[in-house]
Amino acid sequence: MPVMKQIGGLLAWLALSFVVAAIGGWGSANAPVFYRELILPSWAPSAWLFGPVWTALYTMMAISAWLVWREFGFKDKAKRALQVNFVQLGLNMLWSWLFFAWYLGAVSFVEIILLWGAIVATLVLYWRLNKAAAILLLPYLAWVTFAAFLNFSIWQLNTGTL
């Protein structure tokens, strides 16, 4: 694949990833205020941590997808893997709206479990194609695992609000 096509592809994957982040961010525009008003478990991170973590994770998600696309395009096994990746991106984007915009604690918890499953599926499919791409998703899986526990705990501590 020509270098310029590879660079263009990387930029496209980064753009897609950060468009997803922006749409999710729009849904969580009031998150800093809402987060401060919630009863949080003692192990909940400070609100300032979420931005840098998500920036790193969205970058790694984009690079991961790009590695698969660069090697295989949208053909054969890669097509399925990239389709599952699109599903997990959609679920990722939706979670912010469910939790921060619509205050749906139970629904957001169910949705984050679906997101976790979609990430695992993406990781497994990527592993078969490009191990580096799969490894890049491990921090994302770890963070979403943590976020699922946090989601559940906050929901349980704030049943009147969420």
C-alpha cells in the first residue's frame, strides 16, 4: 500500500475515532457538574482524569483499526473485525448519552456490558489478524471494565438520581 494511502487511512481512522469521542462528549457536556453532584464510591477517580485517559484510548483504538485496515483493507476476515469495531464505537458513543445526558443508570450499565462484549469480540477478531492491533485494545478493555464497576456502583449509590 502506498505511503500516502497509509497516512490518509491513519488520519481517517483518527478522525472517525475523535468524531465518536466528540459526539459522546456532546452527550456528556454536563458531566463535570453532574459527576460532582453524585454520591461516588471511595475509589472513583477525579473528574479531571477522564479526558486524558479517553484521549489516549481513542488514539489507540484508531491506530488499532488502522493496523488491521492497512494490512487487509475491508476484505474477508478484516471486514467482520472492522464491522464489530464499528459496533463497539457506536456503543461507546451511546454510553455517555445514556449516563450523563439521560440519567439512565440501569440502562447505561446494561449498555456498558454490551460494549465490553463488543470490545472483547473486536480484540479476539483483531488477534487473529494483527496481534499488535489487539494488544492496543487491552488498555481500553481494562478501562471499560473499571468503568462498568464504577457505573454499577454510582447507579446503586444514586438510585433516586439515576
